[in-house]
Amino acid sequence: MLVVEDEERLAAALRRGLQAEGFAVDVAHDGQDGLEMARHGGYDAMILDVMLPRLSGYRVVRQLRAERHWLPVLMLSAKDGEYDQADGLDCGADDYLTKPFSYVVLLARLRALLRRGIQARPVVLACGDVELDPAEKRVLVTGTEVTLTTREFALLEYLIRRPGEVVSKTELLDHVWDAALDTAPNAVEVYVGYLRRKIGRERLETVRGAGYRLVPLSGMPEKPGAPAESRP
């Protein structure tokens, strides 16, 4: 376990408590040291303070995720506002606990993180040259930002979370549209057409009789926003 905490008394208390639970524990007292240790230490999880010298906890976890390090991260912070917690999770942390905290709850949350194990949890989703940032509501195609409506963004987000899979119209209606609304049967086809015009037709395939599939574009990229055929 790696503990990154600049309050030395708290860091020492966490070390003692975790060691009593059978963990091997290393401690860093600033963000830069914590980042370097997380990169190379082979840890099972990290407890990371937000307000740290040199690099903030937000910057540490964002950098780890940018480098495709998927070490489970539990953030600790005295910043207990809902936007502070949202920022921590959107940066790539797996959980967020505010100070003062219950040590029993901290241990339970660590055990939950360890049960999940280390798996890819990118902050920015990607399929080939299409990148989608759910927190920032931004989409890039071949590095160029593309403006989507709320519904188009929701449709792309659902598809990009299922790269290469065929997703049926019924499933898209269930997950992208409000079930309480009387949605027109052709709504999926209409919005697939809109989305194709903005990200490039060849990136979003129709699988006849089954649904749609988002695929990485091979060959020369189609220019985002180029006209597409009228039929989805």
C-alpha cells in the first residue's frame, strides 16, 4: 500500500493501522515523490491526499491515468464540497473520503478497491482516433474538437463504452432515451445519421438486422463534419 499524505502524524497513524491489518506500507509526503513511487513501486492501491506540496493529488492521479497506470486510488481530503469530490473522481480516482474519516470505513473502502483489482479505467474514452471526455463533455476526432448535442454525445458515449460490439436499436433506446417519453421509433436512425455527419460515416457501422457498431477507422481519416449519405 502507498500512502501519500503531507500531515506526518496522520501518515504515521495510517501506516501503523494498515500494518496492523497486514499491509506492507510505504509513505510519501509530497505529490512528486508519490507520483514517482506509484509509477515504479508495484503497489496494490494508493491512499492519496488532495492538498500536497509540489503536486496536488488531482495532478498526481490525472498524470497516472494519462500514462495508463491503473493503480486503484482512494483520495483523502478535507475538501468536502460536492464539486471537490466530483473533481477527484473525474480526475481518475476510484473513491473519495473526506476528513475527518472513520478508519473502519477507510478499511472497508480499501478492501472494496482491492476486490476490483487493477483494470483499465481511462478518464478519456477512445475508439481509434475518436476520443470522448465524459467529465468535460468534449469529443475529439483526429485531434479536432467536434461539437455534439446532448443526445448525440450520449449516443456516442454509450457506443464508445462498447467498442467493436454490435449494439441494438432497442438497447440504445433503453439507455440513451428516456423510457418515460414517447420516443419515435426512428429516433435512433435519425441520431445515428446526425452523429455520422460529425464524426465520419465509416466510424459508425450499420450491422443489418442487428444494430450499430463503433469501430476504429482504418486508412485515411474522413474529415469530421463532412457530408454523409442521407440514409443512416
